[in-house]
Amino acid sequence: MQIRMLAYREPPPMELLLMADPSEKLVNEYLNRGQCMVAEAGGMIIGVYVLLPTRPETIEIVNVAVAESEQGQGIGKQLVKHAIETAGQLGYKTIEIGTGNSGVGQLALYQKCGFRMVGIDRDFFIRHYHEPIYENGIQVIDMVRLSQDL
């Protein structure tokens, strides 16, 4: 597997991006301001993440997704670790990530990668998404915020 920056004018892997964030409008907004990285294997894009500068010396991972057929193989962890390494190389001091309150697997993954919970953005998914989102049989309402010093 190789992780690389999405080439200029190369179409982003929207199907993957929309797995992690169902709002095409929001995905397009942060794609325009962020840096999209893709994981390739066998000539196919199997994973993606987007880094978005948010404040001085702070960058956020705003989307991480792995193709369903490739899940459970540690690719998500490799993507998150690559994002942390890339953020450090770019000179950022802090990296952040957020996930829905029902994202048990994501919360475990991010903590295994060194992130610590720093807060909850109450009603985030109610304010920013028109349709209710469900994961693991739980409505996604709040965003759990995590951070790591680089």
C-alpha cells in the first residue's frame, strides 16, 4: 500500500469520503481548503484522509475512510499515523480529530494512535446535517473531539 497526495485535478474518491461524512456539501468545502491523501493498493484507491488547517499551528483530520472490502486490516490506523506524521513534517504543533458519539471503533482507533479526548461539541450533527445519522444503532448527535500534541 502507498499513501500519496491526491494529484492536481484528480477527482477525489467521493464514494469513500461520503462513507465518513454523508454531506457532499461539507466534503466539498473542506476538500477545497484541505489536503487530500489517498491510500492505493493494486492500482485502486482503498483509503483516504483529509487534513485541514484550523488555527495557527493546528491541523485537523476531517475525514478518514477505508473501502469496506479492505476494513479490518489496519489500513485506518496506517492512515491516521500517516496523517500525524505528515502534520508534524508540515510544522504543526497540534493535530485534532472528531467523531460521532456512537463511533466506538473510531474512538478506540484514535486513542490507540495517541489522541486524547478534549471535549464534546453538543448537537453538532443535529446542527450541521439535515437528515439523522445512525451508527451502531445509535443516533449520531454529539461530536467527540480529540487532540494530540506533535
